Amino acid sequence: MIHLIFTGGTISMRRDEQAGGNVPAHGGDDLVRLAPGLSAIAPLVIDDWARQPACHMSQERHWALRNHVREVMARDGAVTGVVVTHGTDTLEETAYLLDRTLAAEIPVAVTGAMLTSSDAGWDGPRNLTDAVRIAAAPESRGRGTMVVFAGSVFHGREAVKLHATDPDAFGAPHGTAVGRVDAGGVRFAAAVRPVTPLAPPHLGARVALVPMVVGDEGTLLDLARPGHDGVVIIGFGSGNIPPGALPAIRRWIAERKPVVLASRCPEGQVTPVYAFEGGGATLIREGVIPAGPRTPSQARMELTIALSAGVRYGTGSPA
């Protein structure tokens, strides 16, 4: 049995002329009806969890959705897969959270749409059907959370929205597609990669995300420090920042609040090879943590999960 959790997003929207744009309109029953053939793939349970835009998600709502998915997975054993429909704006945060904190045995396929039911070429039915096929496939067991979009399948911890409007919006700049869904069926190109999940009791840590700009003097870093437990800095290139921001970074470190360094480049990652003032190598020596194979949004979610799970600066760092 496949459990369909509908949270809203563009897949549930249509154009409302009075409102002057797209608004949530379709519930789960509507979407299943508009994607004929779903019931032939597997028995389905429709779960209208929410009907909201992705940008209305909060940290508390993310955690509530995660716990709801976990409860569904823990039911009487009849659930063999879960599909979550989600708005694309914050889909990558949700997918990362689910992949990082849930057991991997029961597959979770996260999908959405870039076009509404009012648009020609609406991609919602195809993406929903593909996600159900992935969730129902025996080969998906043990793969954890995956993002299914435009026929491609990505690890939940690697999927990123790369285009603001294109229906083929998702990719994995620090990974690769692990599978495909098409008329020939479900095909996985990569072996299962088990990851030990972190299991925080809540998602209570507050982590700031601060981009560096040319000539930055750390003003935003200082403003964010009192209300946050850690920060992810978006640096230049392979992990360099203006030297004027260094004093503000040191103030975070002096308060034993972790500072993670990501790159603003869409591909590649922080490589601490520059030892000049503000260079990546200097920052790492100061105690800054490189983000590894993560985009800034993924690094922020990882640090949020880690701090919420009890990892503390000086005693450990994000995995």
C-alpha cells in the first residue's frame, strides 16, 4: 500500500483570475482523479495533510511533516511506500530533512510540479504517477527519501531546485541522478547507499544563513548572532570571504556557536587552499567548518538537525 501525503504547492494550484494568479485549489482526491492509472500501480491511501504554498513552510511545520511521515511508516506494516507532494520552493529542505532523519527501509518519494492545472503541459500528473511508481518499486527498498521530478530520481540529501520556472527544475550539483522513470519502467543506476540517520527529539535549533558580499564587514553576521545557535556563511568560490567579516566570525566562534562555510557556486564545494586573510584555509584554522558536498540550504538543514540532536561545537560537527 502506498500512502500519499499531500501538502500543497503548485501541483495543487490553478489560476484564479479574481486573485490575479495561482492559488491552492486541488485536494488529494482531485489530484489522484487527474492522474489516471495510479490505482493500477498499487493500493493507495489519500492523506490531505495540508494545502499550502511551499514558502509558507516553517521549521515547526517541517518537523511536524517529518513526524507525520514517520508515524505513517510505523503503522501496521501495510505501508510499503510513501509519496509526499510538496511545493518546489522549499522541497529540497523537506527532502533533506526526511532523508537525514528517517530510517531508509520504506521508500519516500517527494515530488511536486512547476506548472499548475491551468497551464498547458501541466507536469503534476506525470510527476505524481512517477513518484507512486518509485514508492511502489521493490528496488526502492532501503533507498530512503528520494526526489522524483521530470523522470529523474535523486537522493533526498542531494536534490536541489536549479531552475526557477523550467519543468525539469531539479538536479544534484553535488551528486547525480540515481534513477529514471519512463515508459520502460523504473531503473536505478546507483547502488543503495545506507546512511545512519540522526534522530533529534525536535528541530529546535535556529541556524542563520548569511551570504557574503563584496567588502562585507560582518554587519549581518553580528545582527544574526544573538538569536541563532549557529550560522552557515555563503562564501565566494572555493570558500573565501572579505577580510572585514573575520572579526564577526570570531565573535561567533568565541561564543562556541558553529560557523559553517559553504560556497555560492552552484557546483563544486569549499576547498581550503587559500591562506591569505579571509581565505578558506585561514578560516578552517580559525575553527570554521566546511560544508562538504552540500549547497548552502542543505548545509543549513544539516547544521539545524545536528544541533537539535545534541551535537555541540567543540564536541562534534555535522556529518
